[in-house]
Amino acid sequence: MKRPSIALICSLVLSAAACGSGTTTQSVGTGGASGAAVVGTAGTTGNYAGTGGDPDIGASGGTAGGAAAAGSGGQTEGGAAGQGLAGNGGLAGNGGSSAAGGAGGAAGTAGVGGSETELIHYYGRWNRLTDRAITVNTGSHVVAAFTGTALSARFDVSTNQAPNPTLAWRIDQGDWQEGELVADVSLATGLASGTHEVLLMVRGFNEYQSRWTQPLISSISFLGFDVTGGVVQPSPRPARSKIEFLGDSITEGLYIWTTHNGQTTIPWCADARRSWASQTAQSLGAEWRQVGFGGQGLLKGGSSGVPPANDTFNWIYKGVPRDAWQADVVVINQGTNDGGASATDFRPAYATFIGTVRAGYPTAKIVAMRPFNGAHAAEIQAEVSARHAAGDARIFFVDTTGWLGNGDFTDGTHLNDQGSPKAATALTAALHSLGVL
């Protein structure tokens, strides 16, 4: 499969204008600012970052002050100033350079062993536009460093309908807080002077509201941060292993709770942060993407019009291709919603899906899990064995038999807050045992 180019890459601009008394607004916007531009050095390819780099942007390696030359660490796409990530000298990852822009990297060079500086670090599948970043996946999150005494996040909620999605966040590795999506979410007040860090995560969606075909009723449209008494500051993106989880409602963290703090709506009973996928990634110290849609299988579409898994892999949502990010490890937990299908129908569909994932992530280690309920375990294991025998040494089967008991589910299918950490612990051990991470 040909890797899709990034149709739209946003740049992040730290506005010099104050928003209210003592408040600085950071927005998702266009244009590149000069300054400490990140450039790739001693790299190998133009489109994808080298070891220790970040393929999201295509630039990694050391940091050089001033206006970086166009194409250094850039992708093959050309670009003017609006194509680079602003606020960092216009990261050259998509052809941008300094405020003046650049012609784009013809091939570019990807750095080795470095990490790029970003104003906001995006994790998960985001459609990053000029004025916003949109995601339809739980577990998607942003991380930023900032100074100031208070912080809030802005969202466009014009397409959302009740019950709204839920969010989780924490400041400086402190206690997690939770809230429902509104246009302006207060994240922290009364902070001490100095530099702080915020992690803001999509916690839960309503699987029965549209999040594949526009209008995206169940989605997050992030506009930026507002800081009182300070600014959002560029910070280095940590160089970590990259893992993507592909699955259904169990992977996205639906129905972990039957009720949560007195709330019973689906976005509150979901909890991506507490899901087995999120906890596995965090225990591994990896950055992750969590891609799951309720009701989805390989032979059936998901709730609210989401297509079958093979037809969603290469898309963030309908009409928006996934970006150039490359996983080191892909964990697949599919088959639960195909439990009623025959083995004759299921295995070819699973084979096609594995082929699609392999084409998209040619160097990744692919881990095919036995679904927690055991659906089509024999077909999955047989397909993995066949591919391994055919020469793909980077594909593995993980048998989940015995990991969970009756008390580990909310409804016999979805893992609860007791089962999720048990599954994460077992999967972490399995990945280490296999030498995957």
C-alpha cells in the first residue's frame, strides 16, 4: 500500500495578543515563526524520521537556531510557511522552514537519535487543520509545557450533541481530573510560578453518534490553550517507542464503568485512560495511538456508520487519510464482533486486514491477540503461523487464555476497571517475553 501524503498539516502559533487581562492565547493556526527551528541531521530518508526521530513531522535530530533551510528533515511535499509547524521556526517536517517559508524538502534528511521541539505534542490520530485539530479516537491526547497561574482549553462544540464527549487531564503528573466537553474547559487555576506540563486526553465518546461521516457529532475539535500570566512554551518531544492498538469498543475503553461518579451516559461509562490499551502503553513507557470503534469487526461495520476495520485503517475519518506516523509495534484485538461469522469467512478477512496493516507499517512488529472472549482464536493463530512461515518474522500471536475471569467484565464482554489493568499487566509481560518491546 502506498503511504498517503498528509493533505493538511497544521502549524501551531503562539499568539502575541493577550486574551483578556494577563491571558495569552495559543491557537492552532497557520504560518511558521522563526527561531529555534528543528533540522534533521545524519538521516536516511526524507519522508520518515530515522531512529529516535518522529515520523509525525519527518524531522528529528539536533536543534539549530535561526531559520532552518527548507527541506532539512522535510518530506517530499513542498510547502510554504503554513506547512511547517509554527512556533518552532517552522519545523521542516512538511516543507516549512522559517517565517518566510520554504520550497519544501526535495528529499530531506531524517535525524538520528534526536527529538524535535514542538509547541504542542499530539498523540493519536488527529486531523490537524490550520485552525484546529480533530480526533474521533478515544485515548488521543496532547501534551504541552507552559508558564502561568491558570490554564484552559478551547474547543469548537458546534457539531456536538448531548451527551458530550468526556475528557481527562492532569497537571505536572498530579491527580487526574475529568470533565465533560464544553467550549472552554478550565484545566488549572492557582498554579505556582514556574514551568508546568499539561496532558489532556479524550476519555470517552458516544458510540451511537456519528464520528465517521461529517458532521462529526461525536468528535473533539481542539482549538488551543489559554494561559493566564504566562505562555505555552516549545518543548522537546520525547523519543519513545511507538505503539498503535487497533480494535473495537474493548480497545477504545467503552463500558469500563456501569456508572461513574453518578453519571450513566456512554461517554462517562467509557474510560480510555483506564483501558487495557492505554495502561499497556504507559507501562511500557511508549507513545501510543488507540484506534477502536464500537460494534466494528472485520466483516461488519461499527456503530453509527463506521465501516469494517479494513476500510478504516488508512483513514482518520471519512475523507481524511491517516498521516505519515509509523508504528514500531501494532497490537490487533479484532474478532469479538465477528463471533457469529464462520471460520471460512473470517480468516480471509483477517488475512486481508493483516496485509493492509503490514503495507501501512512495513517495518512494525505486528501482534495479533486472541480476543478476550476467544472468538476466532484458531483462525487468528493459524493466519499468524502461516505468515510467519512465509517469511514475515515480525508477526506474533498472543494467547490471552486465562488472563481474565468472570469478575473482570461489566457485561461479560467489556473489561471493567478490574479487568483492564490485569489485561495490561499480562500483555506487557507477553510483549517483553516475545522481545517485541
